[in-house]
Amino acid sequence: METERTWFTSDAMVRTAQEAADLLASITREREVDLDEYSSGGIVTELETRFADWLGKPAAIWMPTGTLANHLAIRSLAGCDGRVVVQAESHLYRDSGDCAQRLSSLNLLPLGAGRPEFTAADLQTEFDRCGVEKVPTRIGVVSIETPVRRLSCQLFDPGELKRVIECARENGARLHLDGARLPIAAEFMGCSSAALAAEFDTVYISLYKSFHAQFGAVLAGEAELIADLVGERRKFGGALVQAWMSAALALHHLDGWEERFAVARRVFDDLCERLDSIEGLRVERLTHGAQAVHLHATDAEPAALHRELRVAGLELPAPLEGVFTMRFNESLAGRDSRELSSAFARALGKAR
């Protein structure tokens, strides 16, 4: 009999190809799924309407990837003001192949190297500098990612975020939120996703993280801007011939997400307390951390512990410099923290 697996590696529930196909088949049996045509109409339009309402925005558009959603958002918001402030550790700056610079001639200005946030003072300095150059230029957009994947999903400091938003508005810049993990950020900031999105002109949210689709994203904002992006999406090769699969899976997981994730969070918090009490393990909670913690093995070789955890059905990322970065998702909602901590303890004993 195959060992039941518990995943601490991903924001999404991990499914095999067969499991994903079975779920999609079940959804299409339970509800009518109207097909889209080149990513417009049918259930894709239903998805866009639902997510726009959920995010408190006038309109939304489906995108095949978050990379394209971020790119087209800042491209549209910037207009002729081609300077865009970003976090130095953001996905847009570090993991998008310089797409905004090479394909849209935008000048990304990275701030806050090595940190999940930059400060309002950092931002004001950049506004002041751009205004007094020999050829004065304007910063058209400030883009914010929270939580920051590259820094173990730490949040942009909530207090500093308010000051940064105020600074951007006072200087006439528009605001984009890379909210790939937006509902997770909102849960840990103690607000709704709509409340967090309200501060921004545009917001992107991933469909293959919290909402467990195999691909896809939603970009929301003002109706006129979103309408213009239908053509822009096609220009950039993002109008897939059909996207109904992504929409069907995401809509299936949207209702009740907050409640399920809150339960999973309580299970994870209790598990972390139990792991921290096991001799040979130490849980490090991160400053402004969201759904990730660092697990230290203090008296076992990390690679050996990783192997034993896998045998026990506990899937963790490979240790980096001896440290495991554990994340959780809503699949933890139905698990028993006592049983899980006992499995960790047994794996640790075998790895010593």
C-alpha cells in the first residue's frame, strides 16, 4: 500500500496527472462548462466576473501566466512614463528574463536589495533623483510583490507598505500589486483580499497557487484598462485557443478558500509548536513571515533526514545550507498535527 503523502513544498495542492484529470472530469460532470474561444467567453468570462467581484475591481482578464500579467499591467499603467520602481528581490525583476525592459522599453528601478520591502524614504529618494536629472524623467509605476517568494514568502512590511503607497500617490505614480499569493498575504495581514487590492490600480493573482489550476492568472483593474488588454494579450501570444480548464479548476476552489486555509493554518501552527519541542529540531519563524518557516535539524545530517522524511510520506524541499523551508497549503486542513509530528520524530530518529 502506497504511503499517504503530505506536501510542505508548494502553495498549491500537489496532484498527479491522473488526479488532476479526474478532478476536471468530475467538475464537468457536476456543472455545465461553456467553452471559451481564444481565452474569451464561456466559463473564462464567468471566471473574470467572479474574480473581479471578489477583488473589488470593476473588471478582470484571464492571462496564461503571471509573468505576462505583471508585464502587461505595468506596461499599461506606465504609458509614456517608462520608469517603474520594483523590489530588487521581486519575481518581476529577478525571474522574468528582463521582459519589461526588452519587450516594452521600461526602465525598472530596483530597491531594497536582500529585503522583502523597501522604505518610503527609499522611494522618495528615487522620485527626487529622477526629477533633477539633466533630462528629468517620471516614475510612472510602483510595483509591489507580497509575499516575496525569493525570501521564503516574507511579507512586505505592512506598516511600511502603507507609507510606500502614500508616497507613490503623493508623487503621482500608479500602483500595481503582484499578488500571486494575494489571498495568503491577506490572511496573514488580517484583511480581505479585496481590502488589500483596493490600494492598487491593478492586481494580478495566480490561479495555480492558491486555486490549484494547472496554469493561468487573473489581472484586475479599471474597466477601460482591462478592455484594452484583450488585444495586448493577443499581441504577446497569450490568447490560448481554449482556457476553460484553468477557469473550471480555479472556480471550483474559489468558494470557501479562506475558511479552508484558516483551518490549515491552525494545523500548521500547532505542528510547528510540536516540532519545536522535539529534541534535534528547531523551527525558525520569519519576520513578517506568511506560510513558510525554516526547519533546522540540529543533530542529524539534513540530507539523511530528507530521505527518511520522504520514506515517511513527508515531502519537504531539499535542505539549503542545512535548512528546510516548509510551506503549507489548504490540503493540511484535514490532517492531524499530532500524527504528523510523530512521523517527523520517527524520521529524525532514523536519520541520526
